[in-house]
Amino acid sequence: MANVIPVKTAAETALADAFGRLRDRLPGAAGVRNLRDGAIEKFREQGLPHRRIEEWKYTDLRNLMREANPIANGPQSLPADAGKVEAILAGIDHVRLVVVDGSFSSALSNLSALPPGLRVTSLAEALVRGDEAVIEALGAGAPDNAVLDLNTAFMSDGVVVTVDAGVHVDIPVAIETRHTTEAAQATFTRSVVLLGAGAGLTLLDSYESPDGIAHQTNAALVLKIGDGAQMHRISAQAQAIEAQQLSSLLVTLGKDASLQSFALEAGSALTRNQLFVTYAGDNAKALIAGATLLAGERHADTTLVIDHTALGGESRELFKAVVDGDARSIFQGKVIVRPGAQKTDGRMMSQSLLLSEGAEANAKPELEIFADDVQCAHGATCGALDEDLLFYCKARGIPQEEAEAILVQAFVGEAVETVEHEALRERLLAVTEGWLNVRV
């Protein structure tokens, strides 16, 4: 019987070759190097995911990612202008942490007056000194996933944020991940947030690149939320329309811990936003929401896995997508209730609004339940704007475009309202209004 040798694409070959050149220059001692070697070996065997893999049936990355950009070698110069996402935080006191072209920049970050109990370092420094807590967290809740394998192999830098037990940081911490170069490049960053028992933090992570350049971003964020700790996370993506954005969120929830997460996706030609949440302790809670705004020919995929492994977990998921032009939206959500995870309460909803004939929305909600004392449900809707509501608005003198904008904002607003920080919530609503005026 003949051996079948899969043909490697140009992107797969370029990534494998790049690791060979960079391996000895990437930060980390033997333990981290073994992690990298194992990850790249898996990638060499499996390649980029494609439509024959169930989790990637709607996003054929092997086909969509034809070329691999050169790996970023750190910033050639620091950007003089403010980032796109900084408007969301304008006038709000916060801790600013900036990752530029794959490297943490202390010069652009404000580290001089950190609140008591909050510590910040770069991921590269933590890997070089062999920080056990950070290295252990790198793989926490990590699934078998090619995009995450690539991030593990190439992760160059990022931010490590540690909040001591019992400390509630009363101002937001913002991690900005930016591309600045005029030549298209690829970055692989990973940030780690370690929240001690009973601690509290509001985190904003953002991703952006200059217009007109097809940068590639592969970013991972690890949240380890200790017993009784509270995390409020907001994510904003404002990449150029030519860019590709692959992001992974890995969350581990301790006993009585809580997470509120909201993500706004409004950029890049290709987006894959994947979230993996593991309930490691009893009675943990998570509210995970998101809004995706698409036009043109953009492709955005949100894939979510909620893994209940402990007693009494509560999960709520609400995702909204507004799709215009010939854009395509995908939502894949899976809630798993493991044997013994009794008293689990899970609810998941995905809703899509199509604004044009060419717009497309795909939804695939799933429940896998292996316990008998649970309450779980999922739902999905997809449709156009309500003609009766449009008529009602126009009958009162509201022009067609303004009426559409009002209804779309109300639709998206249900997800944005999950953000507790009032000023940030208002800024995010303003971003959705700005997108409605442009729709690119």
C-alpha cells in the first residue's frame, strides 16, 4: 500500500522553515524550548487546519492563508501617533501596556506608578528566567489546535500581569498589540494574566494595524482566575481590512471565580476568534458576549468551547453579528458538561442580522452533556431588519439610513450592555455607531 504524503502549501513550508531559523533566538530555556519543539512538530505533521476538520469546516485556513508573512523582528522605531483603540480609553485613568511588532515596549507603557498589588513584566523576561507560574499557565486549558500550536512555537513576547490575592485594581489595565511597519509581517504574541484568590481586575486587550498593509496577527491571551476572583475583560479588534487576525483566549476559573468578557470585532479581512473556558473550581460563573460587525468581503469566525468540569458552574453566552455586503459570519459554540459536573446551568445564544442579499451567517451551537442534574439550552437566530419597525420609524420622519442605524444599534447594544464599566461601554457603543456610518 502506497504511503500518502500530504502536499505542503507555501504558507506551511514558510512557517516550518522560519522556525528552524529562529528556534535558538526565541526566549526561554530548555523547558520552554521543549514546548516549542513539540508544538512545531505537531504543526509539521498536521499543517494548517482545513474544512475537513470539523472545527474548521467554515474557515478553511489552509485555503485562506496562502502565504506566510516574514516573522516580525521587533519594532524598528516606536510609533509617534496614538493607536486607533486609544480613543476608547481617552480620559480614563488606566495602566497602559504596549506590545509593538511582537515585542513589549516599556517606553510606550506607563509602569512608573502601578497600583499596589499589581505587577507587570514582559513574557520574554519571564520565559528567560524560567518563571514556573507563567510557564505552567502557558498550557492551562490548551486544546489540540494548530493556531495555538503556532503561537506556542513562535511566541516572541507579550505581557505578564499578576494581581496579588485580595487586591482589587480600581483602574483598567490595557494591553495594546500593534503593528507599525510598512512591510507586511507576522507576529506571535502571548500575554498571561494571573489573578490571585479574591482579586479583581478590569482588562482591555486590543489589536490593530495601519491601513493598507496585510499584516498577520496570531495572539493568545491566558487568564488564570483564582478562587473567588473577579475578572472583567473587554477586547477590541481594529485591524486593517487587508489584515488577518487569529486570536485565542484560554481561561481557567477557580472556585467561586467569575468572568465577564465582551469582544468587539470590527476589522481584518480574516478573523478567527477562539475562546476556551475551563471550570476548574466549583460554583464558578462566566458571562461571555461579543459583537461582530462585517461588511465588504470580510470573514469572521467565533469559535467557543465552555468546559464544565466542576460542580455548580454557571455560563451565559450571547453573540451578535451584523453582516453587510458579501461578508461572512460564523459562530460555533459548544458547551460540555463533564461527568460529575452536576448543578451546571448553561445558556448560549447566537443572533445574526443580515443587511444585504450577499451577506451570510452560519451558526453551529452544540451541547455535550454527561451529567443528569443540569439546566442547559442553546439557540440561534438569523434574519433581516424588521420591516414593520423600519416602517414605524420612517412614518415618524426618520430617514431610511438613520432608521436602520437605530435598529442595528439596538440589536448590538444588548451584547455591549454586558460591559459594566460605564465609560468603556459608551465608547464601545460609539465604535458601533462609527462603523454604521462607514460600513467597510
